[in-house]
Amino acid sequence: MEAFPALGADTMVYGQLSESKSALTIRLPNIHHFDRKTVLPLSVSPEKIHIFDRKTGHRI
């Protein structure tokens, strides 16, 4: 994880996937506190994933 600011009732987590180093942004409900080196396990329902084209910014 690179940063994890609390925004209102949610915490945004900015980091990267461990193997591919792809950028990742996750919104977690509630306020969470992590160390910068924390590795979070990730499990997401496919319908909750939003992927964007890096060049255009459009959702894929």
C-alpha cells in the first residue's frame, strides 16, 4: 500500500498488486489504519470491479 487516507466514513487504499505491480485503488467502508508495508488479502465479486483504460480514462 502506498497511501490510505480516510475520506468521511470510508478509507481509500492506494497501492499495487504484488505480482504485476498494477496500480490499485480500493474503497473500504469505515475508518481503517494500516502501516505502509501492509499486505492486504483481496477478494472481490466480479460485478464490483471497475477497470479503466490507462490512456483514455474510460471504463473498460
